Amino acid sequence: MVKEIHTDKAPAAIGPYSQAIQAGDFTYVSGQIPVNPETGNVAEGIEEQTHQVLKNIQAILTEAQADFSQVVKFTIYLASMDDFAIVNDIYGSYLQKPFPARATVEVSRLPKDVRVEMDVIVHQP
């Protein structure tokens, strides 16, 4: 069974995709960028952008009746690996052991020219 997850507490999808999809015991959260869902504005600076991305993910997880402890995989997309240490520290402050698997990649460009985007896979047995 596949179920769409949507919340007004995270930015609306800006294309033909869902904020998240539950499929069986897994929830797949689409890439989240640092857009404030209330204002539509992009957060300033890498620190604020990282926090906003994680808040957006957290809002979607809450709607899916999940939390960061159930995330099994993170993918982090950075406009510059120079931001890795800052993003890593902030990312780590939202998580507890055992930490999820993760990939971090530098990309040439992200939507709205943001500096960070993240997607997650959640396991909900």
C-alpha cells in the first residue's frame, strides 16, 4: 500500500512529486530545501539553511508519525563541500545513536540556488 504524506508545516512540492510517500514499512521523504513554509523565503547562510532543511524534514516526519530516530538513510546535497563541517555539526545535533547511513555529495546547483538539500528514508516497522 502506498500513501502520500503532506503537511502545510513544510514547503509544498514545486513539481509533480509528493513531500513524502509511505510504502509498506518505509517512508521516503523528498529532497527538502531551506524554504520557510510560512513565508516562502529561503533561509540565509549555511547555518540557517541547514536548520530550515532539518525543520522541514522534521515536520514531514511528524505528519508521517515518525521521528529522526527512525531515519535509516540520509542523503545530503551541498553546493560546496566547504560547507561540510558546518552542515555535519548541525545535522549531528538533530540525531542520536545509532546514526543513520548517509551519503554527502557536492552538486553543481540546487533548486533556488540554495546551499543544501537533504532527503531521507525512514523505517517504521
